[in-house]
Amino acid sequence: MSKDIRIKKGLDIKLVGEAEHVTTDISTSGVYAIKPEDFHGIIPKLIAKEGTEVKAGEALFYSKSDERILFPSPVSGKVTEIIRGAKRKILTMKILADGKQEYQDFGKQDVAKMSADEVKNHLFTAGCWPFIKQRPYDVIANPNQAPKAIFVSAYASAPLAADYNYVLAGKEKELQAALTAVSKLTEGKVHVSVGKGDNSPFNGLNDIQLHKVSGPHPSGNVSTQIVNIDPINKGEVVWVVAPEDLVVIGELLLTGKFNITRTIALTGSQFEKPSYVTALAGASISDVTAKNLQNNNTRIISGNVLTGTQVAEDGFLGYYNNQVTAIPEGDDYEFFGWNKPIFNKISTSRAFTFSWLNSKKKYDLNTNTNGEHRAFVVTGSYEDVFPLDVYPLQFLKACMYKDLDEMENLGGYEVAPEDFALTEFICVSKQPHQKIVREGLDLMKQELG
């Protein structure tokens, strides 16, 4: 039995450059990189050093706070470089991949016969624990706290997001194995949300509670689904797993191999042919976008335009990302742009803008912020795109002046930085909402635990 979730507040940002349902395989040769900053809050302790030969799935480093949490190499090869920053902070580990991949064998598992402790220990050993994140605080899950439920959002509503129905097609066996395994880690339910009317690979799977979601972005954000299904109270924890990571876990259980191959959506107007490619996490952006990218004043983003990270063409794919977006760089100045009718931009306001006249129109937006940083202007517009039961402006201000009691009372346990991406997008004050929320949640975690 499914439960329908309908979201009314939000905003769909329709952009040109949606990926066609065509997939190209790219070579596994070349240099790959793992960046500890992808795992927020983790202090890495090295296992592999420069010159170390590793297999795919073999641990490169572990978390200082819990040495059971391992971070594996996506490929077999040689650790060629460890880049450090201030105070010898580890920024990047580069691995030169072998021509033929060799996998660490973790052994096939009979999931039905595994206990909760056996599942947990197997995920630790194979380096799959980083796939499990927790709310509150949106960090890698604390294995010492039992979750009251586990959530999987298989409905992507972000701009130009990868189509889960396409990228997960044919992966039902892996998904079922992973869902059966993680369901043993909670006494509650595993809640999976899919798009209403979608022919999702999750339809018909066991050990889950299925929910059908509709409405504008951020209806696909897991926080929106948690609030509507099983809200978090003080002292409670829920775990979150992404669908593409379930496939990695499922393949590990069925084959004994750690294979972090992802189907990556190449999206945005700066791609010649927006489509899909198969690549390993940490792949070089130049390999992923080869012969497809327009290099004329282009911003490359690992992720989507709202929450992704800017990368250079010689950079690397983020560990959790299944999308690369390329849009025009907004480094031009628009003369008197504030004083004339605007037809080629999206706005929730009707002052000089006309995007409301055609809700289906797709736009070729650039990175220009169309304004400068200033103090918060109280307009009431944030609430129009923010479906959570939280006062967004008040919470942002509480984060800025570090009022822990107010952050807690305003719903800090339920939110993640991505939930404030839309309010940041429409903000007339050009404030960095996601950065503010991230710093606030870090303070809450440090002081409140």
C-alpha cells in the first residue's frame, strides 16, 4: 500500500539541455581522485600512501572518529599523488587506474540469512558505510545510533536531474538485495518515494513502504518526504540512502565486488549532445565530457545547478554525484538590467519579469546573480518555495547569530543545506543560504551532539 504526497509550495526551474536517454560507456583508464571534502565532517586518516598499489574496493583512508568507517578506492591502480592544503589537510588522493580492473573480493552474501550486525559489519568492511547518511545534520550516519526509519528518494525534482527510471532500469535484483539488507538495520520501515505515475524499478519490490510524490521542486528532496511521512523529533535519527548507492550495495552483496560505476547525466546548454555516460566515482571531468563540451565561457558543475560544486575541466567527479551540468558563465554586465522588461529569466516576482506567462518555457540561464550581496530584505517570498514546516528566514538568522535554542526550536533537526537551495536562488539579498545552514548544522552537531 502506498501513500501519496502532494507538494504545492516550490519552484520548477526549467532549463534547456535535458539529457537524452542515450548512454555511452567511457574507458576506465586514466586518473581518478577521491576528495575527503566530499564526506562532510570526516577527518581522514591515511591507510594508503603515495606509490601504494590498491585494488578496487581497497581502503584508502578511514574516519578519525570511527576507524570502522572506511573509504575505498573506486579503481585498481597506483596512488600517484596526495595533495595537501593548510596544516597538511588532505585535499585529494589521485589513483592511476590499471588497464584491467582488479577487485577486492568481499564474498557473496545470502542477504536473507544475514543478521543486522552482519549487514553492518559487511558494509563497514567493504567501505559502503559512507553511502548511509543521517538526519539530523546531513552527515555520514553514526553507526552507534539506531534509526527509527530509513528513507530513499527515487524521485529527482532538481533542475535537469538524472531520470531514475532510466538509470536504474534493469537493476531490480541489486536494489532488492540492498533494500532487504538495510531493512535489517532499523526496527522501523524503509520508505521509498517515487514519482506519481512513474514506471519505477522500485514498483513491486519487497521490504519497503512505497510513496508516490508529485509537485514542484523540492518535492524530490528527502527532507520534504521525511516531514510528510515520519517527522524527526529531538533525540530521533533517520538514515538516508540514495538509489544509485543502493545499486552499489546490492552488487556488493550479490557479487562480492565494490563496483561504484554510475550512470552520469550530462546536462545543460553547453553540452553538444546532453546524454548519459557510465563512469566511476572520482572520474576525470575531461574524460566524462570528452568531445561533447562547448568550452566557450562555460561553468562546469559536478551536480545540479542548485546544489552542485563548480569544477574545472581538469577536475574530478564528486563521490556522490550522478550529474554534470554545463551552463554559460555569467561574467557579463547587463546595462540597466533592473530597469527594463525581462523575458529570458525566471522569477517568482512579477516586477518587470514575465516568466509566469509561460510555465512550460525552458530557459538558457547563466551563472550571473543579477545583483549584489546585501542585508536580508524581508519580502515573504521564501515561504512560497519552501514546503517544510520551518520559518526559513528566521532559521537562517538564527544560524547566523548562532542561537542554538532558536535553531533547535525552528526545526534544525529536519533540514539540510539542499533544502535552502531554492530560497537562495530567489533571494533578492544574494545571501549564501546553503553555506549559512551548513555552518549552523555543524554548530548544532558540535554543541548538541
